Amino acid sequence: MRESRELNPRRRPAAKPRRGAASRAPDHASLVAALQALGEGRYADVRLDMPERGPGREVALALQAAVERVQADLAAQARYADVVREGVSEAIDALVKLVVQGDLSGDLRLSVGDASLAPLVSGIGQIVHTLKRFVTEMREAALRLASSSEQVLAAATHSERSTTQQAGAIHETTATMEELKGASQQIAENAQMVATIAQRALSQTHQGESSIKSFMESMEKVRHNATEVDDAIGKLSRRVERIGTVVEVIDEIADRSDLLALNAALEGAKAGEAGRGFSIVAAEMRRLAENVMESTKEIKNLITEIREATHAAKEASDGNKRMAAEGEQLGAAAMGQVGGILSGIQETSDASRVIHLATQQQRTATEQVVQSMGEIEEVTRQAQSGSKQATAAAAELSKLAERLAELVKRFKVD
Amino acid sequence: MTGAPPPLLIFQVGPSRFAADAADVERIDPARAGPRDLVEASCLGAPSAARCELVVRGAASALAVDLVLGIREPAPDDLRALPELAAACLASSAVRGLVLLDGTPTPVIDLPTLVCELRPAGSAPEPGEPHHA
């Protein structure tokens, strides 16, 4: 365009003939230079001497005419370009104004009359139409976005609250499970202790059972011994009775000896001095008889004591037999009760072992649950953090949606 | 009483001890030695056990006693006459005096008189037996 302005023949006349060259034909070099300048668009440099006559003149005229034609066409193109530029500027200005003002409600009316700008005008109209449609859709989308972001915000807030509550519940659950784990541990230890005590009681009860068996055997021996003692006492009693009989005989003999001695002494006394030696012998005999009687009296006393002792021993033996029999009965009853106790302790021991095993499994399961709850708590904490971030993002999104809606509202499409 | 005192047979009836001239006792029998007149109760009392019987010389009777304690030969000073008041108060004349045995006065009994006093009324006393109302 700038070149076309420079080639404007009205401003810069081309191929003006140089002074002194009219009388002769343009030389070949100047012609070539002029044509090169023409070819290169340097119309102002097209200098050709105009001969006054001859074929050189025709060439120069033709060349001049061509230059002028070209310059004229350039000028026309320049004008046309101006018109187009103005139309384009107008269209762009109108478009910019429309966009800046945000009023897309009306139709774009341009005064551009050039037909070549019709596609531009049509394109701008399509742009406006497209913008209007975009704005309309963006408005609707912004409204939906605002609504959705509000819903998302509400949902995120609810989710955050729920997540917080869930985290609290999980924390409490974890603490409870920790307590449960501790309780399980305590129960397991107590069950173990009960099992140990039950085992010890079982062992002791077995010992007690053996002791009762020994006791019953001892009772049987006592009863047997008491029977033997009873028999021995019976024999002793019979022997004592026999001894008593013998002593009675001895006593009677002594008594008669005493009587005989008395009679002898009596006869000795009657005999006077002659019977004195006889009286001495009689007195000695009588003393012996009295000693015998005294001894038999002591023996009788001893027999009486032996009888009493034998009777007491017999009663004691009978008592021992009764006690032994009662002891055997009691031992049998105790044996039965110990059997029941053994059964109960065995069941207690088995049950405590089962409890111990179950509580150990429970403790293991509880530890796993605690571990899982810890992981869940960590995940929940992360979810809580994510929920907070989501809430913040939703809040930010809601603000952005409001901002977008406000921005879109600036565009008037109806 | 004069001269050396005779030997005395000491016997017991019930709780009381008595003395008698040994010459008046024919023998000493055990209780229930044979059928004869047995004096079980007298002015001396009743024996509790009656373990012996004193066969009185010449009387064919026996006196049941609990115990014969022996024969003593008292000193003359141990013999005492029965006080007159006591003799007057006694219903039986068989008690002839007292003898001190270990310091304890013991009645001296005339056994033939005693069994004679206890003989049923109407039966004639044997010769030489003392008589009492």
C-alpha cells in the first residue's frame, strides 16, 4: 500500500524525460533500469528519457502509460484498501464496543457497504451470535454451577461434619477397643490365674482324695485293730476273771490258813508255857497268811482296777469301732463329695482354659480391630482433612460460581 | 484278878472289839462250818460279815463273829475290874471286866456265860456254866 502511494503518478510523476534526451532514443541500459525499477515496484525510479520521435518515443510513451496505469491501479487499490480498513475497523470497533459493553441483546448493524466485507460482517455476526449463545450457556452454566457449588458446599460441609463425627466416633470406638483389649488382657490373665488355681486345687483335691483313701484304710485298720483289741480285751477280761478266781482260791486258802494259825495259836495259848513255841510258829503262819491275804487284797484291788480299765478299754474299743465305722462312712461320703469336687474343679479348669483360649483369641482379634481402627482413624483423619479441603474448595468454587454469575450477568443477551 | 492273866482271844463283832479267855474257846471255825447252835446276835451286837465262829468250850454252841484279831497276853496291870455302876447297869453278866489293849479298854467277855444267857428259857444249863437271872 505504501508502495502504491509512492507510485501515485499524481504525487510522483513517473518516467519524466530527462533534459537533452528527447532528440535521441532511450538507450538500452536506461530502459533496463526503468524496467527493473518498475518490476521492483520502484515507480518513482522509473526514469526514461522521452525522445521526441521515433520508436523510442513509442516505447517510452508505452512505458509511461504503463507506469501511469500501474500507479492509477495502485491508487485505486489504496483507496479500496482504505475503504476495507475502515469497514474492518468499524466492524471490529463495533464488536469491541459490543463486547466491552456486554450488550449482546441486539443485532450488530454495520454501515459497511462494501461487498467484500460481507463475509467479515457475517463472521462478526456469527461471532456475536456465538458469543450470545456462549454467554447464555455460560449464564445457565454459571447458575447451575452456583447451585451445584452450593449443593457441593452443603454436601461438603455435611460430609465434613459427618467425617468429624465419624472421626470422633472412631476415636471413641478405638479407645473403647483399647479398653476392651485391656479388659481382654485382664480377663485372659484372670482366666489363666483361675486355670492355675483350679489346677492347683485339682492337684490338692487329688491329694485329698488320696488322703481320704488313706484315712479310710486307716479307719479300716482302726476298726480291725479295735476288733482285735476287743478280742484281746475279752481274752484279758477272761484271764482276769480267771486270775480273780485263782486269787479267790488263794484268799480262801489264806483265810483258812489264818484260821488254822489262829487255832494253832489258840492251842498254843491253852498249852501255856509248853505251847509257846507252837504259838510263835502259829503267829508266824498267821502273819504269812495275813500277808497273803493282804497281797490277795491288793491283787483283788488290782483286778478290780484291771476290770474297770478293761471295761473302759472295752468301751473305748467299742467307741473306736463305732468311730471307725462312722469314719469309714464319713470317708466314703467325703470320697463321694471329693469326687464331685474333682469333677467340678475339672470342669472349672477346662472352662477356665477355654475362657483363657477364647480371651486370647478375643485379645488377638481386639488387637487386630484396634489396629484396623487405627488405620480407619488415620484414613478418617485424612478423609476429614480432605473433606475440609473439599469444603474449602467448595466454598471457593461457590464464590467463583457467584463471581462467574456476576461476570456473566454483565452480558446482556435478552 | 490275881496271878498272871490268861491269854485272851481278841475278836470283833461289828465295829467293836472284845476279848475272851482263850481257854473258853475250843476252836475257831469258819462260818457255817457245821450244824450247831449258833449265836448270831447278842449283847455284843450283830456281826456284819460273820466270817468266823467261836466254838465255846463245853457249850456245844458257837458265837458268830466278824473277825478274830489274835491272841494277846496282857500284863496284869492291863486288866481292870468292871466298875460297879457299869456292872449294875448291864443286863448281861457275861462282861467280866476290861483289858487295855494298846491303851484302849476292851470288854472281857465270858463266853460260856454269854451263850448260856442266850439259851432258850427252860433249857438246863450245863454243869459249871455260870447262872444269871
